[in-house]
Amino acid sequence: MKKMILVSKITCPKCGYQQEETMPDNACWYYYQCNACHAWLKPLSGDCCVFCSFGTVKCPPVQLGENCCD
């Protein structure tokens, strides 16, 4: 069985600030507010959540090869 990574570092595309966050394994984060510039991030087209778009690690369902938030 594949080990899931639950910590990802989100990088704000507006200011470059990085924040380490623990991902939930039972929900998606569709919106995320940068702690530095306070910009609201949302997934890029084709991605299911902010972790898949701006994180160093994809969300848990994607790590397992599943569709996120079905």
C-alpha cells in the first residue's frame, strides 16, 4: 500500500511566500488565503485543489491515483 504524505508547502504565485500546511484526507481546499499578501488562491484549470496547483505534494486522493472530491 502506498504511503500518503499529508504535509505540503504551498507557494503563493502572487508574492512567493511559502507556508507548510497539513492536508486533510477527507476534504479539499478549493480556496486558500496567503498569510503574507492575503491573496485568495484557487486551483488552476485542470487541478482539483490548491495543493495540486501550488503545493509541493499533491492532495491525498491524487496521490492514491483517485479523483479528488468526487
